[in-house]
Amino acid sequence: MTHVVTESCIRCKYTDCVDVCPVDAFCEGPNMLAIAPDICIDCALCVAECPVLAIFEESDVPAAQLAFTPLNAELATKWPVISRTKLPPADADEWAKVEHKLHFLER
């Protein structure tokens, strides 16, 4: 199993989760993070760190978010690894309340 970053991360991109990842499985895109499924060891440490509840175990991804499982795998091959917390975007708290953000995803 692996963990999956879902839609809630888009335009929020809080990076609290990356500091606790023991294997550096997170990859950073322009406005979202992704988890590399071939690196994730399913430790679940990141889940509790996400302030917008965007991270799920693969088998627990909500039905409406299932597209994010293959999307994480794809994007993790294109984006660089991130292993240290960065400041979130200035408007992250405002975006945290927005739903249906997939069309805002920057690849």
C-alpha cells in the first residue's frame, strides 16, 4: 500500500507532512504535493500532519478522489523530491476551504 495526496492539497500545499516522512516520498509541484508510491513505506506519519486532511491510505481514498491515486504516481515521476518544510502560499488558508480544485492543478 501507499498513501495518496488528494485534491485538498491543491493551492494549499502545506508541507508539514514532508518533515515526518522517513523515506522522502513527497514530490513538490507548483501548487500541490504528491507521494511517490514506489518510495512510500505506508508508515502513515504524514496523515496526522496534514492540516487540510488531504492524505489517505490508498485503500481509504474517498470515491470522488480515486483519480488522485494514479495522478500521484504520474506526478511523482515528474516533480522533484521535497524533504523539508517550506512556507505555504500566502493564500493557503483561503484555499483550504475550497472544494473541487482539480482544474487548478498545475503540472
